[in-house]
Amino acid sequence: LPIFFSCPANAFTSLWGPQTVSSVLHRRFASLSALHMEGKPNLRPLDASVVIEPKSGKHDSAVIFLHGSGDSGDGLKQWVGGEKGPFAFESTRVVFPTAHMRKYSLLGPHGMQRVWFDRIAMGPQGAEDSVGMDAMSQLVKNIVFEEVGKGVPLNRIIVGGFSMGAAQALHTVLGDAAQASEQVAGVFAMSTFVADDSVLPKRMKEHTSGGGALPSVLYCHGEADSMIKCKWGEAGAPRPRGA
């Protein structure tokens, strides 16, 4: 399992501009009005209609890019520059799913946000919502296999995300070998953390001890992130590596 961790002050600035990647998005979506809804995982299909189509008009590879908490697929697409940005590839389709609106405990007893899973604390010490993450993993994998249905091989598909979306991407790709996620090309995680009680290390070890393979992981962070601390990312990186 090749895994690379990077924590430079200018992470991704050469790609997306002078500001550190995580500070921008976390400030942008820090405030969101709370609504009243049931907090159980929503198993209806994710909205995956926001895409950047390949310049050639035909794709032979795909990227599934998951947004951070409170954002949307469209918000993330616009932030990375849309059709004129660096994610406009010649023959790669980029899909930006949108998480369901659901209960988010960090916003209080009635707080709601577009999030992939629930959190009771901000930081790796908070208990992981593995049930919610498992439910969303299946929905994300459905999008992966929609691309397979379009003729794209699994080993030409990458799943990744920013902040909470990155945590969900890691869980989706590394946390359930039964869905053949070990055959995807890889996973990238930007400015996130792995919970102290995460199920990932155990699941990955069970898979690899049986001879299973895991894909490469790109795990990176920005030092200027005021919400998700770089040290949290550094502490979490060895967990999947140690599996």
C-alpha cells in the first residue's frame, strides 16, 4: 500500500491559487442554517449530476470528488475552476456528488447540513460514525459502478475528497474490500483526519492478511488550515499505512 503524506504550507497552491486549500473552503462553509430532519442515513441515490466532461467528448477514466461538510458538488466544481480549471481533462470525467442533508451533531440537537456522516466532536478523538460512513460508502460505490457501466475499468477510476469528503473517500475505498474497491486506481485525501477509533485499520489488516491488495493513497494537508489541524492529518496517516 504506497501512501504519501504531504503537509506543505502551500499545498495545492500551484494548482488552485495562492491561498491554502483548506482555509478557503472551511471559512466559506462555516455557517449554514440548521433545519429539522431525521438523523438516520439516507439511502436514496446521491445526486451525481454535477460533472466536468472530458474535452474530447469521450472518457476512458473517471474521478469521483467528494466535497467537504456544508458544501455541494456544484460548489466544489466551481471552486476548482469548473470547465476552465485544472480538473478539465482530455479524456477523464470528473463527478462531484452532493451529500444528503442530514442531522449534524456539531450544530446542536436540531442542526442539519449536507454531510457524508455525523460527527459528535471536531477532531480524531470524536467517535467515528462508521454506520453512517458505511451507508454513504455504498452510495458512492454505486456512482463508481455507474462509470464502470459506461465502459470505464475500475483501475481507471480514482475516488477522493476534501475535508469530510476525504474521510469518506478513504472509508469508501479502503474500508470494504468486499466491494472490490481494491481494484480502483487509488484514493486521495485532502485536509482530513482519521478518527482514533476508526474501523479502517482493522478492516484493512483483515483484508491484507488474507492476501488482498490495496490501492495507492495520496494524503495531504495545508499547514494554514484553521479548522482541521495538520497534526491531526499527520497522526492519522500511519493508521492506513500500518495496516
